[in-house]
Amino acid sequence: VTFYSVAGKDGWVFDIRGDRRMMKLISSSACVKGEPVNDSCSDSWSIDFIRGLALALNLEEIKYNQTSRVISFETENNERINVYYTTRTVGTALKHPSQGATQLFRRN
């Protein structure tokens, strides 16, 4: 079992839980923008990869839409996290104390 620290979170992500493999190393080299995509540098995340991270971070899966290519999770604080796995885009939706309902999208 290998443990990984997640930036901005308390605790650790691990690659094996019981007899079930949660994550596997595909490549230890960085993907370089503009270079050809290969097996170790894909343009999309796998659904298993996303679900493994969500499980390790105690996120509850609340929706999966294959047509929109999105998996939605909810945190313990009722914040929604939408992961668009083919574009590697992550959107968060929460109630801001002064601004009300807000959304934020991030993509590398």
C-alpha cells in the first residue's frame, strides 16, 4: 500500500483498500501540452480513477450522466463537485455566505 498526501486536505489517499486496487501508477512523468497523447498521458480521466479519489476523500456519488460525461459528488458540507472526466474539468457549487449560490470551474 502506498499513501499520497492531497494538497489542501487533511489525511491521505491510498492505492489499495483491502483487496481492491483504488489507483495504479500509469506514469511518473509529466504530460507536456502540445506533445502527442499516449497511454500514459491521456486527455481524459477514467471513471474508476475519479471514483477512487472520491472514495478516498469521503465524497458521496450523487449523479452519473454518461451523455454529459459528468460524475457529481457531494461533500459532508453539502457542497457539490461535478467532474467532467473527458475534459478534466472540475466544477464546484456551494452557498457562499454573502454571495449566495456560486459555481467555480477549474481545468488544467
